[in-house]
Amino acid sequence: MTGGTAARRRAWIAVDIGGTKIFAGLVEDTDRVLERVQVGTPSGGPAILDAAARLVRGLLEHAERRGIEVGAAGVGAPGVIDPATGTVRSATDIVPGWAGTAVGAELSARTGLLTAVANDVRVAAMGVARDPAIAPFRDVLHVSIGTGVGGALLRHGAAVAGPHASAGELAHLLVPAHGAIPCGCGRLDHLEAAVAGPAIAAVYARQLGVDVLPLTEVVARLRAGDRAADSVVRGAGRLLGRALAGLVAAVDVDAVTLGGGVALNVAEFSGAVGEAFREEALPPLRSVPVLVPATGADTVLLGAAHLARTAVAGHH
């Protein structure tokens, strides 16, 4: 050290905009998450941007108090995102009115930070690639099961967007089942309609003859020995595992990773995915592991921080 003043620590602000909550954090270059904050996702694009901007500004203030310099923000957002502009090209009704939202420009204007935006599941896949246990696998299919269903492909360790920015998209795969609630696009015979968190809960609620029940209640009943709850949760996991066996035959990867609130919090579901995948996969693919990253919910924050770093490197 010369000249008298020490260099400030550097970190990145990471944001995950989900259908249920907005999760944000302050992430160092070492991938250590220094601070985490979250709020419920409000209704409508402008309200979502306002809520995300408040989280970012709060994290900026926290960083300033700790003497940390923030380089940029990275955001994972639902929908098909234009990687050059950070604008939502298209989106389903999971986030009403989201299509056309200029997420990058709007958040930059509200926070004063350079803001890079990519599809939320693709951002999570970037985080998966930074997990030490996953890093040796260079070609990965990442699957997110939460309020909706999403997917992303890693090739040679990097997220692939594809010519229409939809590589790895899984929600609209046709499945031999009719979901209890529609996919975000309105169809009942799509994967999202059968295995997303609200869909699983809706199947069980229908069996009980009630209108609605949260997935947390379904899982609590499963763990208390309710066989119907167990059958519904594991059945959804098995359906996903079968679908993934076919998809992996088409795209050929050396690992499948699971994320999102359902996969991360319901081990019975994730276990059923892996079992059905191994039963249904073609013989050469049965050794492909189905993994839940140890970084858990932080995976998407690590990916968003990496997106921010990459944006700064490309900006200079």
C-alpha cells in the first residue's frame, strides 16, 4: 500500500425478481454474500421496479456504511430478456403487464447504477456454474421449479441464450397430464401447469375439496404422514423427471441441476425427480447426475453478481 489511503472493498448488487418475492444481496468477488434482503413481489411492472429499486438503494446505503464500493447491479428477471438492452421481449401472465418493461434502463435511472439484466433462470445457471461441486460439469441443464417452471443451458460453463433468447426454456413442454391450474401461457397440458409449486398445491387442494392451499401446508402434511400429500408431491417430481429424461436425450448434458423454491425446500420432490430420471433415461444417460446445488437460494445472487461483473468488464 502506498500513498496513504487503502483501496475500498468491492462488491456487486444482485437482484432476483420472482413471481412471489424479490430477493437481493450484496456479493463480494469471492462469492461471499454479505447481506440479503427481500420483499413480496407487488402487482404490476412499475410497482415491481419501484420495489426492486428500494432494495438496491438500501443495499447501496449498507455498502457505503461498511466502506464497500459497489461496481454495478445484476438482475435476474422473468421472461425473455433482450441481453443488449435489458428489456423484456415477452412474458407470460405470471407477472401481468411485464412484457415490454425496460428493466435495465428503469433500474439504472432509479439507482444510478449500471444495471445488467438477463432471464432469471439463466442468471441462476450462471450461479450454478460457480458452485464448486457443479463447476467440473461443463454442459449443464438447470431447471427451476417455483411459482413457475424455467430452464437454462450451460455449454462449456457459460449460459447459452440461443437465437431467440429462449434456450433451455422448459415451461411449455407438452406432458401426458392436465394440470390443476393453467401454465402462464394458458395451456393445461404444459409442464408448468403440472409441476410448478401452485400447481402441486392446487392438485392436493382439489382432492380435499377446498379452493386453495399453500404448498407449505401440503409439505407439512406430507411430513406428518399424509399419504395423499406425499403422492401428489412425489407424483409431480416423477413427472418432471420423466420429462427431463426425454429432454436430456435431445440436448445431451453431463449434469442436471435443480433450483427454485420447490426443488430447494422439498427434498421429497427433488428426490422423486432424480429417481424418475434414472428410470426413464436412455442407458448412456442414466449416469447423468441430478443435483441440488449446495448454494441453495444464494445461487441466483451469485449468478446476478457475475452478470454485473461481466457487464462492467464489457463496459470499459
